[in-house]
Amino acid sequence: MKAWSEEFNVQDKVLKTIPLWVRFPNPPINCWSMKALSKIGSTLGNPVYADECTIGSIRISYARMLIEMDITKPLPRSVKLQDPKGRLILQEVTYDWEPKYCTKCLKIGHDCAEIKTAQSQRMIQQRKVIKGKQVWLRTDRDGGNEKKVNEQQKITEPTQQSEPESKDKDAQKRMRGG
């Protein structure tokens, strides 16, 4: 924490570090001490707290710690550990929650790049079948598609009606022998 000062302005400060619950699945037995877990957590950020099951070694499938982490950088998926014999071990890292961080707005909670992708996906044209004909419609406008569908139906109905009549006439001619 920083000491408060009169010059402090919330608008100027960009929130970069937030506490995240981090899990270390199946850590080596020699890493179950608070000192070892604190060192492992320090590779990710500032360790704040270990959950009760981790402190008491009640659950040994994973160790869980609250760590203040810089979210302006990609969250690590693993950390390198060294066992007492000097061998390197790659320890997996998972997160209970992964915050979205917008590098454009510098804010937590959304990502402008994802919003833009979602908008472009809504504009993808969808195929619809109307009375035997395929019609491609944009999905980015509300209500605009219904008008197009109705117009298409009006256009296709007269041609569909006239086609069966001409087929019937051809069949009748064949039956008469002509």
C-alpha cells in the first residue's frame, strides 16, 4: 500500500496489481512449507495469504495462495523450481479467476479487442432457406432482416407458383401425345 497524499488523483492512477487466487497443482512434497510456498509465490508477485487447507496441509492435491500480481502482463502458466538436488521442475500454475485487462483503455474488466471481435462475429452473414431458396442475411441489424425476408418471399412466390403450372402443362401435353 502507498501512503495517501494530497496530490493523489484516482483518474491518473492505473490499477496494475490486484490480488488473485493462484493454485499450484501437485507441488513437490519439499515445497509444502510456508517458506517454500512464499518463494514460489514471489516469482509471480507479492504473496499475501495462503488458504487454510494449504497452511494446514489438509488438501495436498494443490497449494492455493492469494498473490498480488501485475495484470498488465500475461499471467504465467508455469514457474521453474529447483529441487534440493539441483534439478529444474516446471510447476504448473492455474488461477481461480483471470481478470480481463484492456491494453487500449488500461482498465480491468474488459478487452476492447474482444469486444471488436464479438461485434464482427455478429455481422457474419447467416444462411436461411426460404421456400427452397437460400437467402443470405446480415445479422448485425435488428428488424432489418425481417424486411429483407419478406421482400425475398414476395419475389420467390410468383416464380414458384408459375413453375408448377408450366410443369403441369408439359405433363398434360405428354399425356395427350403432343
